[in-house]
Amino acid sequence: MTAALVGNPNCGKSTLFNRLTHAHRRVGNYPGVTVRAARGQAAGGMELIDLPGVYTLRPHSADGQVVLDCLREHPPDRLIAVVDATNPQRGLYLTLQLLELGIPTVLALNLIDAARKNGAEPDAAALEAALGIPVIPISAARGEGMERLLACAARQERARPRGIRTDEQAILARYARVERLCAAAVPHGIDRARMRSDRIDRVLTHRIFAWPALAALLAGVFWLTFGGVGALLSRWMQAGLQALAQGVGALLTRLGVHAVVQSLVLDGILGGIGSVFSFLPVILTLFFLLALLEDSGYLARAAFILDAPMRRLGLSGRAAVALLLGFGCSVPAVLASRTAGTERERRRTVFLIPFMSCSAKIPIYAAFAAAFFPGHMLALATVLYAGGIVLGTALMRASYRRTGADDGTFFLELPNYRLPQLKNALRATAARAKEFIQRAFTVILLATVLVWFLRTFDLRLQPAADAGRSLLAALGGALSVLFRPLGFSDWRLATALVCGFLAKESVISTLGVLAPSGLGALFCSQAAVMSFLCFTLLYTPCVAAVAAIRRELGAGTAAKVVAAQCAAAYLAAWAVYHAALLFIG
Amino acid sequence: MRLNGLAPGQTGVVVDVDGPLRRTLLEMGFVPGTRVRVVKAAPLGDPAELALRGYRLCVRRRVLERIRIVRAAERVG
């Protein structure tokens, strides 16, 4: 038996799902629709499906349509409507819509403990009588009412199929009914959580203090990600991967495997996958911290504060989260852009994301700083990060033609602040990790093997005598002509840039292999170094990011993003090169 | 008057909604007779935080122009 959990965002649905399902939780696509739904087994064998939070099942609304399609195409056996007892009006509106679907439904009145403390506990019996379905008060956080909920859901069988009405009369009628229900069954109390949230917001959305608060929180997140926890996990991951490579290498040697095949496994597959996995800890740490901020309710405030400046770029306030994620990795950033507004706003957000220098480029900056600007790593990183942001923002601004149609879909609810639930954040992070790893194993594996092949074989398809004679070198040599106006024409640099399409860290690892004597040999001037760094900062996103863009917005947009980035990179590097020549020589 | 004419802290009662977003706004709860309070504006002036039906909703100023209201006294208690 399957039961779907449906309810508003922020009603504690995720907490309920976590509480009810202990064994085999699977995150995946709901069959038939590309929306992320979690599935799990509850005690007693019922399979639970956690659908995304939604306010209404209206067709042609982004979230509502998706859930509506899910429920219509693969109707679950039962519906559990989850309503926030401290604030039942909107939840009841959705419930009235759900009842029109004709699926046996029970109402779970969540956060009942908070409602009690507010002195506003709804009368479950009265609601049950008025609605005609079982109403079970629960507290998912405390575990109250869980067994009763499952039992009632299993027992409930009656449903009156009516068909969802979308006309205006229906909307007015539903709200009228909601008001009658609340007048009869929901006493007025003091919403303590709301009062607390208002007090906090007096600072966090204050006209002046909002900004330093935002900056401090973001700085904290980034410090923890790149400096603290993320960096530590990264080191462990590196060590683990190295050990694995050594072990596999020893094994292959012992088995007497052919040298070329050994190279394929070690340099090709393991090396390529490893370079991608090595920055997985950073991405996940960033994602986890942002998930905590989301769960606490703060990210809604961030979107509220940032909506006005984002609008000037043709983006929505919600794009801010996607852009933040872009500093970790473009892949989750592109996925996060799904909620960033209208299709036009989402597309523009995706175009801006590559300008947020992703964490995979950090090894490049580190190596170059060590080689050419010793002691100035932080300054270099700041210039590059800031440069990317400024350029991207300027391009967004320049390309924005204001139309009146953009304002309509920005409706942001500010939920009460609450202590973020670790389990929710961990679950969301695990889902992201799974998605990332799946992508790594498909697209990146293919691309890795391809590059390995180009690197190992020469023009006669024999194992190349040295790296300089490989197909990849030939390709690099051919491309290096393009880079002459930018000041760097060494074939090894062009080759490294091609490998950078695979994964940005490959730029450094490739240069390490091709130029063991050091980076200095590859450049003839400081200006060329700066031009190369500028190009690396801006050019095409890695194959994983491009694949993500293609899935979200189609191959056409993906191609345009790649072209736009390469064009921006080329022009900016050219400008930097010539400006640097003038000033530095 | 329109909802964008309210200052922070003031309350109005919805009379009607017009424009292409009418259906969306109705569904969000801006049904005639609903009490709406303007809580505050974002630090840069837009969007505005509204209190209605027990929750807080942020709406862009442009959209507030579409909602016709009458001023109401603040509810005591």
C-alpha cells in the first residue's frame, strides 16, 4: 500500500517522513515526472512517498502542476494531508483541494505541541466532523500520534471522487469554507514562534543590519566549507583515493596486466574519477550548510533581502542560493536554479552561475600563486573571484530588457524561524551526493576515458612514445594557435584547457604530467600568466555542469552557455593580456 | 485605494483583485474580505512582507498595485 504525504512547505512534512520511515529510504524520481520525491517504508509495510511541499494544486503553477500530475498519473492508495496546526488556514485550503481528487485521505495535524503551547490547539473532532475524514493530531518532532496516523491511513477507504475545480468560484468557496472551519474549530492563541521570528527579523531584515548579518552568515558558511570542515574532508578523500590508486596499481602489476590497460585503469578511469571525487567533500559541505540555513528559515529572508538587486539583473531573489552554490560546484547550483523564478529568470541564473568561480578551480589558483605570485594566494583568489562576479553581473545587467511579466511569480513565504533539523539536511545532502555520483559515473567516466585515449595513443593509433606525440598533443597544438593573441601558445597549456572541460582540476593535473619541470617553463611573461588565469576562470563549465544544464534547460541553452563562456573568457583574457603588457610588461 | 498605498504597520481589507494575476492572487488568499497587514518593506524597498491568513508572504510592489483595498483599523489583541 502506498501513501503520499502532501502539504505546504514548512509544515514539518519532511520531519514526519523521516520519523515514519526507518528502513530503506530511497530518493529518486517520482515515476513519470522529473521531480524529486523520497520513498520509504513505514512500520507495518506501508510505502510512503514524500512529495514536494506545495501551496495549491493549481495547474499552470510550477509546483502545483507537478504534484497534481504525480497524483493523477500514479495515484497512491492513500493521501496523508499534513497541516501545520499552528497555522492551519493554507494547509486546510490545500486539503480541500486534495479531497476533490477522490483518493482516501487522512489529515495529519502536525506541530500539535506548538499549537498547545500557543493556546490554540485545533479541535480535531470538530474538524473531523466538518471534513468527513479522520483528523489525527501529531507531533512529528516528538513522535506523538505516529502509530495512530498510520493505522487510520491504512483503514481509511472511502473517498468521493469529484474532480479538482480550478475556477474562481471554487477558490472563493474553498476559502469561505476554510474560514468557517477555523472559526468553529481553531481557537485564537498567541503564535509564539511568529513573535520570536519577528524579533529576530527586526535585526536580520533590518534596513541597515540585514546586510552585515547576511555577509557574516555567508562568510561563516564559506569559511567552514573551504577552510574548516570541507577542507578537512577533502584531505581525507584525497588520501583515500591515493591509497586506492596504489592498491589497484599493485594488484594490476601482480596480475601482470598489460601496461596500456593498467594505464587505462589507473590514469584514465581512477585518475579521472578521482579528480572529480576529490572535491565532493567541499560541494557536500557547502550544500549541507546551505540546507541547514534553508531549514532554519533564513534563506527565505536572504531571498527577500536580495530580490531587489537580483531583479536589476533580471533574476529573482531565490537565484541567490543557486549562485551561492555555484561557488562550490556548478552542478548543484544549476539544480538549485530550478526554483529561481520564471523560466526566463531560471535561464539567466544558469548563465550567471559559471561566473561564480567553482571550488574545482582552487587547485589551479593555488598552483599558480605558488609558482608566480608567492605569498599572494589570497589576493590572487580575491581578484579572480571578484572579477568573475563583477563581469558576470555586468553582463547580466547589460543584457536585461525589463518586461512587466516578470513580477508575477515571485511569492515567497517567510516561515517561522526554527532550529534546523540535522536529519533533514543530511537527507537532502545525501540525495545530492547520489545525484552527483551518478553523473560522475556516466558522463565523466566516458569523457575521462576519451581523454585518456587521446593522451595515450598517437596519430598512428599506437601507444605514443611520449606525451608530446599523442593525439591530445596534436589537438593541443592545433588549438594553441587560437591562444596566441592571448599571450600563451604553448601546446601544453591548450591541452590542459581541453582537459579542463572534463573537470577543472584536470588543468593542473595535466600540466603536472606534461610539464614536470614546473609552470614557469610554459609562459614567457607575467602578462601571459594573468591572461591564462583569466581564461581559466571564465571558460566553459565542466562537462558535468554542461550535462546538468542540458537536463534542466535543454541542449540549446547548454550550447549557448558554453559559447557565451568561451567568448567571455577569450575577450576578457585578451583585454587582460594587453592591459597587463602595458602596465607590467 | 491599492495595497501598495499602505505604510508598514497598516492594515487593509481586500475589496477586489484585477489584472492578469487575479487567479494566482486569489489562490494565494487575497480573496475579497481578507485582512492584510503590511509588516515591512525589504531593506531596498521591494518586495513587501505582508501578513494575511496567519502567514507571511513577500510580494513585489508591482503586484501590490493590483489589489484594491479599504483601510481598516488594527485589530486589538
